[in-house]
Amino acid sequence: MSPNAVMRALLARFTADGYQYVVVNMRGGDAARRFLTDSLGMTLVEGPNPDGFVTAETELIDR
């Protein structure tokens, strides 16, 4: 499975389990930012930081 498919499956599972909101913190700099925002449609909260971490969030209710 691709990383995109894995994350989409996790988000679907969290939604099915009743979660309403998720925050992801991922290392990978600009590539992580693009993955979370462009590929998954999440909102950037912070980063990329000097240490390469990115934080993004999304509401699962609208998914």
C-alpha cells in the first residue's frame, strides 16, 4: 500500500470509530507538508520546523 492509501485508510477508520478531529505530526520537511496538505487536504498548523517536523489537522466530520 502507498503512504497515501495507508493514511486515507487510517482517516476512514478514525471516522468510523467516531473520532471528529485528528492532528498529525510528521517528520519530513516540505515533502511531509505537501503530503499532508496537498494529498490529504489537511490544514497546516505548524512547520516545517528547523528539525523537519510538520503539524497538520483536519475535521473528520466533513470527510
